[in-house]
Amino acid sequence: MHIPVKVDYGVRALVDLAMHADEQPIRASEIAQRTMIPEPYLAQVMHTLGKSGIVRAQRGPQGGHALALEPDDIKLSMVMDCLGSAENLVACLDNIGSCIHVPTCAQREVWQSVELAVYQILDSKTISDLVARSQAIMVSQQLASKAQPLKFQPSKN
């Protein structure tokens, strides 16, 4: 299954907005710098997220972007629906007439199950979940960088 880059960028931007909620509204240039998303592409993503009611934009010198919903209320399935394509893994899931094998095809059920499983996972995860996981990873990396390597000292017997 292919997750469009637009969805990846959208999720990254939403996680960034959630992690910096106390600084909102946040300029697109700041989000782009922290997330390594090209700013022109980020503008398109944020516009689409705004039209869907997931983020809001504030114009002017003090303007920027902010979450329009709580991070707990933004499911990854919402982001996928908003920014992703409606393409299925295989064409026959959408259009039975696209394949002559559909009446006797056992694969079709497998691909339907795969799509359902992926959607269920996306529907069970929120931006808040990703923020918590990102923060845990950052803490773990900070602890690992501060840890002193153990030195082996042979015993004298």
C-alpha cells in the first residue's frame, strides 16, 4: 500500500502544530523548517487541511496556522481521507468490471481485508498518539546521548 507524500506531510505538520500548541498561530516557514517539508508544498497541504476543518489559518503579521480540533480528535484516517487519494490497492475493489477474474478471484478478498485492516489502524490512531510517541522517542534519545559507556575492567585474581 502506498501512503501519498501529501498525507505524510500533513501528519508531520499536524504533529508539529500539536507539539507547539502553546506558540500558536505558527508560521508555515517555522513548520516547514522543523519538519523539512518544502514550504510551497506545505502551503497546499495546510490549505486542504483548512478546507476540511482540521486546521485554521490566521492572516496578518501575527498570523499562522493552528489546529482547529483537539489533537485527540484528529484521527489519521481523517488525514488520509482529506489528503490521500481514493485509489484502492487493486482496481477491482472499486470497479468489479475492471477485471475478468472477479467472479472467481480469491485474491480480491485478501486485498479487501488488507485495506480494511489499514483503515482500522489509521482510525484508531490520533495526532495526540503520535505526539506522545514522538516525545517518548525524544526523551529516550536524550537519555541515550547522556549515558556513559560502561568500561570493562578485568578482575585481578
